[in-house]
Amino acid sequence: MSRWIGLLLIATCCLGCTSTANVESDRETLKNLDSEWAASVSDMDKFMSYYAPDASLYAPGMPLATGAGPIREALTKMASAPSFSLQFAPNMADESASGDLEPM
């Protein structure tokens, strides 16, 4: 009888440790979100919506900008330059194989 209880406990532990994350789907979601962000570069409100409230931006030749207001100000200053051009393209997205680090 104790053998069956032991096997049941082992089976329960094994089933509880399996991942239910769809890693490939999550990777595609990350790449799609990155593409949406990249496409919004000409719409400052939409572009800024992808930044966390406490995010930081360190642009070359400019001081560190932390928070939505300073980041918006830095990006607006950069975008006002006649030769300004900004392009993004995701080339990869990754997630832990177990799925315990998922995109937000």
C-alpha cells in the first residue's frame, strides 16, 4: 500500500512540474509587440505608451532621462533634428523554456 502512495506522490509531483506555457506563441507575441512599437515612432503618444513609468533612456550625447516626461522631452528634442531617423526591427525574442518568465 505504501508503494502505491509513493508512486502517487511521484506522479503528482511530475504532473505539477510540467509547463503549460506556449513558448513559441509567446516569442511571436514579443516580436509582434516590438514591431508595433517600432511602427509607432512617428506617433509620440503611442511610442511613449510602450515605456514603463520608471523607464530610462540614455541617448548618445544627452543626459540620462528617467520617467515619461524626461523621456518624451529627450525624444522630442532628438526628433526635431532635420536629419533624425529612427528605425527598429525585431530580429529575435526569447522566453525561458519553462515559461516562468512571460511577456507582460
